[in-house]
Amino acid sequence: MKFKTVAAVVAAATAALSFAAVGSAAAQPLGHPIRHKPASTPQITGSRLLKGLLPGSEFGSAFTRFGSPITSGGKLSSTRVRQTPASLSCGIFADNNYVTNWGNTAGAGVIYENSAWAANWPFTQYSVSQEVVQFPTDHGASTFFNQSYTKYATCQSFAVANPTDTAPGGGSYVVSDGSARKTTVSGHQAFWASEEWAPSEASGELQDVEVLFAISGTNVYYLWEDTGTNDEPSPAWMSDLIHRVQALY
């Protein structure tokens, strides 16, 4: 079975928020109306975002964390765009989660493994990954969301290699039947992408990788499942994830 790689590439530079105080009406001379500055978009750190991710119990009693969660840290990250979905190969984009470098100010992600997957296979998930990335503006989040949709729609057939796997076959996968379709989750824009992954070390075995992206304000949310059926990841899970993260602000 396959585990999605969660990659954290944290920029050294940090973005600082500034909130300007607005003077009172009494302090303004007559004839000079108050000019209110636009309210700054609320931003929190990756360490804070991590607290909003769904617990393993949301997916089922047998789900436990695989590896360590990742975050962009306790400070806001640089908004410099160091990579885009289009700049990555299909294999790298599909097999990794990045919590920084998209021009986002913060991000967090975690993977859960289902220890009871075999009993109900293929009608269950082997593993579930979730992630949230926070951008400084709605436009930045929308740009990344749309670029991700385009990438999944384009990547219909490709190979994924795992250079760290020394077992026979090398742990590589041939990915086919890629597709992406737009949808909504609790009124939020979303898209569902589906792929078939054929592992080189298990001839004839197919795994379905199902991906659900959603956007809400400055945040883009992501659910990724390694499962045995071609079904959309639970919109209820995504809705809960969005609500939990929004409650942090």
C-alpha cells in the first residue's frame, strides 16, 4: 500500500502583519473625512492551523497518525512564490503535500493510517491525508486552487517513482485514468480528482487515489485517500475540516 509523502519546505523569510489604528472622529479637523484603511485579512501560523485538522477518530476508530504532522511553524511564511502546480511534474505534484512555497503564509498537514483496512477492503480507506494552506489574500488562494484543478485535469497518465524504496520493483507506480471534476462542499467551491495507481510490487493490484480540494476565503483545504473504490472523499469530512479551521480565527 502507498503512503502519500508530506513534504515541508519552509521558507526562511517570514511575513509580518500590521494593523493600523484608525483615529477617532473627534480628532479629525472639519472638512477632512476619516479615511478608514481596509481591514487586514486575519492570518494565523501553521502551528495554529494544525490544531484545526481533523483527528483520526473523524475517519474511524482504527485510524492512527502515520509519521509526524508538518506545519510551516510558529511564524508566518514568506509570500514569495517558489513553485506552482504547473512547475512540478505530475508525479511530484500528485505524491507530495507542500505546506509552504506556494506564496501562502502558513500551512499544516497530517496523514492517518487505517489499521483495519483489510477487513472491509475495497470499501474503505487505507490511508487519509489532510492539509490546509493559508494565503494572504482571497485572490492568492483562488489562484492556487485553480492551478491545482488544472494540474489534476492535465495529469491523466504518468509514473511515480520512489527512490528511497530498495525493495524489488522500487516502489514505483503507474498512474492512469486521471480525471478532475468541479463540485461544491457546503456552498464552497471544490473539485474532486480521481486516479488509479498500479504498484510495481503487486502485479494486478489497483488502488484508487481520490482527492478533494475546497476553497474558503484565504484557505485551500485538501483531503487525499488511498482507497479501493472510485468514490469522492467525504464532503462531510471536508465541511468539518473547514469549520474547525475557521473557528481558530
